Amino acid sequence: MSLEIDGLVTARHTDLVLERMAAHVGEELRTIGALTFEAAAADDSPVGRAVFEAYLHHVRTVGLFLGTAASRAWPDDVVADDYFETPGRTFEPLSADDRRDIDGRLARLTVERLLPEASQLTGDRSYWGRRVLKKFDLFVETLRAESPERAMWFEAALTDAKRSAVPHRTAS
């Protein structure tokens, strides 16, 4: 199946499409980096919850990019596996439990929200972002061995994301 967008025809996908999509993936990465510790520090106010949910949304988006095989992706999706000449590589950063937890926080109103341990303030909320960045690092390293040019499409964004995904220091 092919798809036409602004004169670009994709058929799992041309280099031009992959390069242009790498910029969008890079923005997702930068957002994760920027929000990893903002989300961890956010309070339980409406704005704090919105920051946390935005972070989870971007974590889930990049998690799907990394963890979906091209053979299982929708025809118009671009996934990490598309960047390799030989398909079948995934870099799943999130466990099934992680995905269910994130989906429950974003997509559904469940009775689990009533449990004390379901508070958005429990646990290390930076965990998911750090996992995604670590697996993205592995993706770029693996891609670099096969296609250094394609790996370069992601390197600046990954560096930016890792640089901004550090705990905030409080003034003493």
C-alpha cells in the first residue's frame, strides 16, 4: 500500500520520507527530555497533571515508534524498524505493564484510580522517559552500524533530549 502526502508517495518508506519523519521523531524525543523531570516534579494540581499526561503521551508515542515491527505497523506509520534494510528489529522500551499503566492514566477512567497507590505522585515518574531514551540510544547505535547517514538524522535530537533529561538542582 502506498500513501501520498504533499506529493510524497510512501511504500514503507522512501529515504526522503524517513528523513523528514526523523525530524518529527526528534521533536518527540526533545519533548520527553524536557518533560522527564518536569513531570517527576509536577504536583497533583490540574496543571501538574497536564504536564504529567503530556509527558506520558510523548513517552507512549516514542515507545510505539521503537517497539513496533514494520510488519505490524499501520501502512502510514513510521517506526524504528523502517530505518533498517532488513526488517524485524524492535527496541521495546516499555513492558506490557508499563503500557497498560500509561494507557490507564491517559485513555480511560478506571476504578484503579481510586486505589491509594494509583496516585500520580507515587513512584519514580521519570522512569518511563529514562527507559525510552536508553532504548532510543540503542536504536541509534544499532542503526549507526548499518546506516551511519540515517543514524545522523537522530543524533542531535537524542543528544538534546539526554542533556535536558537531568534532575533539576535546587538552589542552596
